[in-house]
Amino acid sequence: MDTLAGGSGELEIELEVPGPEVRELFGLAYPDIAEFANMLVEEGELRGLIGPRELPRLWSRHLVNSAAVLDFLPKKGQVLDVGSGAGFPGIVIAVCRPNLDVHLAEPMARRCEWLAVVVDALGLDNVTIHQARAEELRGKGKADVVTSRALANMTKLVRMTSKLIAPGGSLVALKGRRAGEEVEAAQVELKRHHLAASIHEVPSVMEDDSTFVVVAKRVRS
């Protein structure tokens, strides 16, 4: 692991060092993902985007975790990431899938400012940032895929995002071990919004814990 020392030299944080399996996972996108990681290490805690306890596992818990959605995205089309926060999974999607039109929705101004800094630093020309909650985007367009990470349980998430999903589109949500329980609890809401959910376990290349991706596909307009 790398060590990050504070200005006084008193604080030392052991940082994960991504191995060859991570480089293989991200492929040609790896240099930009690594730059994004460096920006988060340097400014993430200062900007209130990521806590000091999260920094040591930045790669496994945030970057590699975000990459779990990639196989569930179309080759082309529009993706809307709601509650983008520090850029998970929205920035990772934009870097790894340059052919996608990626929209990041985040209500907090300081987080939108951060996202704009990252987009500029990485030269991402496929990103649009919206300072807005998901509900505030209703009636302003629909995306082929709506993504979300650590924003709300499935029941609430379906209510928040259903009107943002295009016909034939999907909600793709990153979840933990309780994904099955959340989907079961959301069955009434899923049916009401004409969505059919499936759960996919995606093993991590860095840790034993898997990521669970819930794909709720629009089955009727």
C-alpha cells in the first residue's frame, strides 16, 4: 500500500495499490481512472466527498465497485446517474464508456463544482452536469439507463427514477448483500411502474465481497 501523510506528518493513511487485475479491468481507461483516484486522494476528504476511513479502500470500495455496472450498459445511448456525489458511478461510466452520453444529477452545489473540476481535468466531452434532484428532472427527458449508487432503497429509488427511464430502458442500481431483500420489498412498486427486476452478482477483482447489480427493465411504457 502507498502511504499518505498529513501536512504535520502525524496522519498516515495506508492506501490500496491497484494491481494488474485492476489495470486489466479498466483497460485503456485505467490512466484516467487512476488520475480520478489521485484527485480524490488529494481533495476528496477536504471537499467532504469521502471520509478518511474510506480513503484506504478507495479502489476496491468505490472505483472497482462502480465498474460493476459497466456490463449492464448499452454501447450507445444516454445514461443518467442520479445522486452522483463524488462521481460514483457516473464519472467511472463516462471514462470507461466514451460513446455514451452521460448526465450526472447532483443536488449539492459543492459536489457539482467538484464534478465539473473532474470533467475538465480528465477532458470528458461526453458529460453534462445537472444540479438537481432526480424528481426535479421529470418532464425534461428520459434516459436509456438510469444509474444509482447508495442513494435509496429499491422501493424509494423506483419512485424517484421511474419517470426518467425511456421505453425499453432500465434502472441499474449498485447494491450490497441485501439486494434480494430490497427487490422483494419493492415488488409492488416495480409492478406499478412496469419494471421487471433481476439481480446480478459481480465478483470484485480486489476483495472477497461481491457487488450486486439490480437491473430493473421497463417492460411496458
